[in-house]
Amino acid sequence: MKKCPHCHEDTFGAFELFTLDYFHSNECENCGNLVRNDGLRQLLVVPAILATLSFIFVVLSIVPEALEPLAWIMIILMFLPIILLAKPVKAEQADATLSPFTPNLRNDKVIMVSGWNEDELCKILDSFIAEADSGPPPGIEMHKQYENYFRLTFPEDIHPSLFASLVNYLMYPIELSTADHSLAVVGKTTLDTSFPGIPETLNGQKAVLYVPENDREYDVVYMQTESGINLANSFGEGSWRRIDEARMPIEVKRLSLSGK
């Protein structure tokens, strides 16, 4: 079983992985969101099948004749690379594009993370950078404050959409389980016109970004401005919208205050 990149539930078994394709999207049985196969993984399937077939022919040429009928069962192995190499990714990633953006080398964007150790956090960031295929990869500097508490800064700046996406990804990384971790992630920045959907009246205000309490969507980030305005950004929508409830977890409040 492999996890859905939207809801992070083990919903993709052998059959679903076998039929997963880069050019056509499938629905997750749990959340209903669209998923496709990772393009690079699909490219590796053909050479993997050829290598598997070569191995099978070698085995068939050396096994005793009495065992030959059993050996032919190994033909099934040629289908295993299709299943083992499949990696469900969000379908919208294939067409994801970022709005025009001029980096600000004096930006104040920062993300504070608690709950991951240094090795885990490095793995998460490497994976995020590898999947950020829209434009140049963001430069991220990691500063260890205490044990399992880090500050992430962006000396070359980062697109606001990627900034919000990283806040979410640090809570729901695909490669690591969150079951044994007590996580808190909060992003802080000064708003400007590069944030899609933000009212002009909020430009220049400080804001915090976080994953809401009791989250069941797994692809949304909330924002609260210093004037108390609450907004949400679902990655399927691509822009910020006004909401009534902040739903800010107590851990996020504490982490935000500790970073002042």
C-alpha cells in the first residue's frame, strides 16, 4: 500500500498502483482527489522490466527441467516494477505554474518547525525542493535553535505559493510518518502584492501561516494577519480567501510567540 499525497492514507494497493499513469489521473478512494503517477518513476519502468526479464531468462536457463513449470511463475516478476516504482502524486502538479514573482533579497519570510529531528527535516526539505518543478528550486537555510526546533530562512526569497506549500508539507511529508511526532509549524512574513488574492489593504501587514486545527483537507493553509483578518489557501484554488474562524492550534500560537 502507498499513501495518497492529498489525505496521506494508504489507499493505493497493488491494482491501483499497476493502473496508475502519468497521463491520466485516478481518484483516491478515501478523499476523492485526483492522483497521477510520478513522471520520472514511470520512465524507469521500461528499463526495470527489461532488467527483470533478463534475470528471469537466466534463471530459466539454469533450473532443472523438473522445476521448470514452477520457474515459469517467475514471469509474474516482470510486472512487479510497475507496482514497486509507482508513486502517487497530486494530479495538478503536472500543470502547476506560479504567478510572476520578483524576489526580495531583504525578505523576512521565516518558518519555525518543531517536532522533526535534523536528519528528518533535511530529508523533507530535499524532497520538497525536488518536487518544486515550477521555476528554479528555492534556496532554504536551516538554523537549529534547540533540539528538534529549527528556523528556516530564504536568503534568495521564495514564491509565496511555495512558502505556503512548504508550511503544509512540513506537517504532511510524503516520505515520513507523523504518527510518533508532536509537530508544530508556523510561517511568518510581511504581506505584499505577490500573495494572490490578498486585499490591497493588507499589504505591509505581518502575518502568520499554519495548518488549521482538526484539519481534514490536508492541502490547505490558514493565515492570520496582525489586524486579525483570517484567510485560507487551498492548493486546488491557488489564491487566498476570507474565512471566519482562525482555528489556530495552541502549539502554533506558542511557536509563533517564541519566534518574536
